[in-house]
Amino acid sequence: MITAVKGTQDLFAPEILRWQKLETAARNLFERYGFGEIRTPLLEHTELFVRGIGDETDIVTKEMYTFPDRKGRSLTLRPENTAGVMRALVEHRLCDSSAHSRLYYIGPQFRYERPQKGRYRQFHQIGAEVIGDASPGSDAETIALAADLLSASDILGPVVQLNSVGCPKCRPSYVGLLRGALLERRAELCGDCQRRLEANPLRVLDCKVPSCQPILDEAPRLDEGLCEECHAHHEKVKELLGLLGVSFQLKPRLVRGLDYYVRTVFEITSSALGAQDALLGGGRYDGLLKQIGGPDAPGFGWALGVERLLMAMPPVPEERLGRTYIAWSGEGTYARALSLARDLRARGLAVIMEHSERSFKSSLKRADRLNVRWALLLGEDELKAEKFTLKDLQTGEQEALPAGELAARILNGGAS
Ligand code: AMP
């Protein structure tokens, strides 16, 4: 048997209905914040991620699906979507276009990670990008949008965690301080941290290994090494989040896994998740557009993990689908069922019918299995009387109605 690739998933009903609901809620919310959709290719040149994400990041060093195409060019299945969005804006000269300054995407991403609960090799993200606005208000508003999406999803125990990673002006001196402090205790750090200490010391702060925690707790704090501008920016973001009613926790060791962040970084975690508790993460990436060959324009964005959000959402009571199943049996009923189905569909209803005759008993059993809400019974008697029996499979109630009243009754949701 050929199986799905490890770390990827097939999606079916009823689970897929939760995905569709979430995607619709997200689209509606983005619309309310004035965001437009962007779709970029799943495949990009490898160089984009090396330059955009950073060649020392975990994603680039060990998690990318990279392969040569038939002409030997190195391509990569996108591990995240921000770099692709920026590439598209630069390529189509849209970096200064106000019509493209607030974008959202929904789609699959690929990372070669060890699959476990909440961690897949193909996973899906919903993300937001705001281009061209360097103000702290842009950070706060975009974080509020993320918080709104989570509250619209009724997720359990969401917490916004906030930090500032400074800027190219103040970060180097902090990193020097950090490296110096950690070098003194190098031998006590885990192997990964020892390696990161050389290549990317900031990432050491992010380590989850228990034995590293006391050392990191005592290390110099990022928020104490900020320059005046970064400090003021951070204070303003906090103030505006308060104004917008978004509660948050300060997390001075939050650095996030990508190199492109400056100033604000944030994550939203959920107490409903286990070890992989991050639902969403993002921050300010002012140098990114320039890094990939565009203008020096600021940006802010976040990405939400769809699988994780769905895991953190409370279970919804199973509902029947608002569809109608036409059960027909007897002389002349097939032709009538066909035209009735067409009429009802034209009025916006979802209708299912079979094309071979079966008993009403077997039809009703099938309607039940299809999990539809309505069964419409059409036998010779109904045909003669021009009244059809509409059965609500949720309540068990039924009534006889002329064809012209069926659609309105179904759309109203049941007996009046
Ligand atoms: P990142 O781009 O790493 O900041 O990830 C943003 C969000 O995507 C995370 O908070 C997760 O919810 C989700 N995510 C990242 N990697 C994976 C993965 N391998 N499997 C499932 N979800 C993921």
C-alpha cells in the first residue's frame, strides 16, 4: 500500500468542516481590518530563504525540503510564507503600493522536523503582513488582530507573550555581553547551546533544555540592553496594547527562531496545548525587504499554525449538515425529484438525490448516514396531492408542504 508521506495528513469530513469554518472566520476578520489576500508559490529558489530567514537558523540549517530540479537549480518547498510575500512585492514593484500594504495568506508550509503531536512536515499557516509602517501602533494593531482571531475561535487559555529584540544598533553590544556571560558557563550548557553560542548567541535564550534554564535566567536581559529608540518603541507598544484591551505578558527571553526580527517579537501560546504550546508567532522585520533586494521599508507580521489552533479549540457539538436529501419512489417520481432538486439548488439550497430507485426506508437510512438535516419524501401519493413530506432529521418533526413553500421552510430552519 502506498501511504501518505510521513508528517503529512489527509483531511476529511467532519474534521475538514472545522478547517473551513476557521478559514472563513479568518477571512472575515482580515476583511474587517482592511487586509487583502496574497497567494505565492509553494516552491521558491532556495536562496530566498537563506537570505530572508538567515543561514544560521534551525529552519535553514536543518529543516528545509531542498532539492535540485531537473536543470540543477536548487529549489525549496516554502518553510514559511513571509519571505515569499516579500519576494513577490519586490518582484512586482508593489512595496510602496498602499493597496498591497496589508496582506494575509492561508496555505501549507513544509519543514523537515521530527513529527509529533502538533508538529508536522506539511502544516498550514494563516498569516498577516503589514508593509511600510514603522510605528508602534502598527505592531499593536496587528497583534490585536491576532488576538481577535483567537478569541473568535474560542480557544482555551490564550496568552500573548511580548518582547523586544532590539535593532542592529543596540543588539550587537547586548549579544557581546550575553556571549561573554555565557562563555563563562559554557561547559554547563547543552550541546546545541554551545554550538549556538558561536553562531547565533541570541538563540541560546530560546533553549528549552531544563538544565540550561537556571543559567539563562541569570544571563543579561534583552530588555535591559535596548537603545533609547527601541526602548521607547517597546513602551509605546505596551501602552497601545493596553488601550486596545489586549492583555499580554512580558517574556524577556523570547527571541523567536528567525533572524529577520527587530524590536517587537511576540507569541501567543495556549494552556490547552502540551509541549508545542505556541499557536502563533511574529514580530517586526524592518530589514527584510532590503535583505532580499527591495527598498528599505519596514514590516510587521505573524503566522498562526492552523493544526495547533484546531487542537486548542474546544470541541464543537456535532451538527447535521444543512442539506436536503430527496427520497423518491414510485411511478413518475424520479422526473419530479430531478426538477425539484434543480429548483431548490437554484434557490441556494444544498440538495442530494440518488439516480436509482430505493425504498423510503433505505433512503432515510442513507440520509441519516449522510448526516443531512432534511429528508424530502416524494412518493406517488405526494405527486398526486402536489404536497411533499419534509422531515427534519434533527427533531423528527415532519409536515406536508406544496413545492413552492419548501425552500422557505428549509431556509427558515424548520417548522413555524
Ligand atoms: P514559526 O514560523 O516557526 O514562527 O511558526 C508559526 C506557527 O506555525 C507556530 O506557532 C506553530 O503554530 C506553527 N508551526 C510551526 N512549525 C510547525 C510544524 N512543524 N507543525 C505544525 N505547526 C507548526
